[in-house]
Amino acid sequence: MTPRTFRFGQRGAAPEGEAPDQLVLTPQDEENIHAYVAKIHDTIDVLNREVQAIKAGNLDVVSAIFEEKSRALKWLELQTPLVEPFMDHPIMVELEVKAQLKQLKGAIEEDSAILSRMAVAARTILREVKKISNRNALDGNYGKMGQRVSGVADKNMHVDQKF
């Protein structure tokens, strides 16, 4: 059985001129960081594309982009522990990761706000349609306040057939 090697053992000491408590990156750490930054850019693009499509009235994009957006956000969630220990490392500062994470947060908040407003509007419309349907149900007619109108129907009473 071959002994397992771990990246922690590959780190070694910090080179001269760097802080001794600074973590030393392995090639795999650098790959993870660059992949993480690229995925942040991709996710921001997806979110911005969705927001722009919604603002333009193209609501089919919401369902079309859902899977792509979910995969990107899940990937970032799973990869964050791999890059988080290096947030103060010079390479992270150079790549402006904190600023990009702030930009990603803003894009997520904007997307979430628009989708929430769409959900509220859909629930409101559904509630109004149900109210109209129940008022003019098959088992009797109801007044505007929801009370059942009983007695003989006069010539002014009619069923509203328009939604």
C-alpha cells in the first residue's frame, strides 16, 4: 500500500521575504483559486443575463437558466472551503477576489429581489382569479363582499364571465 500524501505536507516554509505565518500555495491551491475566480465571473454573467432578460420581458429565461445558475452556485459553495484559508494571500489580493465576491453578492441580491417580486405578483393574480371564480361559483352567486346572494334573481343580476 502506498503512503498517501497530503497538500499540507507539500506546503513547506514560506520563502524569504514573505511573512513566516503566510500559507504557501501548492500548484493545486493555485488551480483552485483560478478556477474559483473564473466561476465567480461565470456566475455573475448568468445572473446578469437573467436579470436583463426579465427586465426585457423574456420570462422563459428564468426556467432555462435555473439549472445553470443552480450548478454554478452549488460549485462555488462546495469550493469555497478550498480557497477560504487563502483570502488574505497576495494572490487573492492581486485577483481582487473580495471585490468580486461583493459584486457576486450584489448580483445575487438583485436577481433574488426581481424573482421575489415576480412571485408576489403571481400569487396576487392567482388570489384575485380565485376570488372571482368563487364569487361566481356554480352553487350560487356572491356579492362583492363575498356574501351569498339569496332569493329570486332580478334582471340586474348576472354572472361575470370575464376574467
